[in-house]
Amino acid sequence: LDRCPHKGGPLSQGIVAGDGVACPLHNWTIGLADGCARAPDAGCTPRFAVMVRGGAVMLDAQELQHHAIDPVATTAMA
């Protein structure tokens, strides 16, 4: 999910180095394999299964529907 577990920063705008991506807001490093913040930070962002077919990246629509919610909007509604 394109959202850091810390403050919701857009991970797609972060810098990838090795097997992690640095959140552009506060520089938390999120593991690409597991979606979890590296110590000493804590928290995880949902991961999604992907498949590359004919050069296109394929995602599972049901998985996206289940996990790709906007946590900010969900929190605001609670």
C-alpha cells in the first residue's frame, strides 16, 4: 500500500535502496519484502501479491478491495 505506517507518507515517492524504501516524510525505512518498518521504528503497511505477465504488472482485484482502504478516512469515520 502506498502509505507509510508512521504518518501515511507516499512510499511511491520514496527512495529505494537495497531491499527497502525510505518514506519521503520522515525517512522511515520500509522493507520491500514484508512491508514492515525497520528497527527502531515499528509498524507495517499491507503487501500485495503481484505477477508480471507480458510486461504488465497484475494485481488481484479482490485482494486490493480487501486491503487497499484509506486508513486516514477510516480513522476519521470512527
